[in-house]
Amino acid sequence: MPSEPEIGGYNVSTDWPKLGPSLLIATCLVLAIRTAKWPATFENTSSNPELDKEIEYATFLASRVMASLVSQRERLFPQKREAWYQPKEEDVPK
């Protein structure tokens, strides 16, 4: 019966799936601030090139800020621990 592998330690890294909601909220805030003074209108069309440009720009800004923060201040964000295992005798080439 094979024995359980022995945990050698843990790698700690950013938990990327948990950052999705943060990026969505940040993008919406940037968009809201940039369009706050626009007149309230309702168009029954799915196309508004001016709004589309603002959405793209808000996404760009939020992504840049998130990437910068994650690369420089990774510990601000949710972390996950992934175990790494010690090799057993039968795993080591002879």
C-alpha cells in the first residue's frame, strides 16, 4: 500500500479567481466617475460608440491599476496556499 506523500511546504500566491469581482467593481466606479456629468438619456439601441469607448477605457484603467498593485503589493489581495510534496525514494531517479 503506497504511503501518503509528505508535504514539504507551501507556495503562497494570489488567488486570481477572487479578483474578478474587484476588477468589475473598479471598472464600474471608473466608468461612473467619468460619465457622471453626462445627461441622462435612454436609447433603445444596443450601440452607443461614445459609451463603448468609455467602457473600454475604464476597463483599461482598472486593469492597469490592478496589475500594478498585484505586482508590487501582492499581499493586499486574497492569497491561496498550494502544498508541494517531498519526493519519495521511488520518485528519485537512480
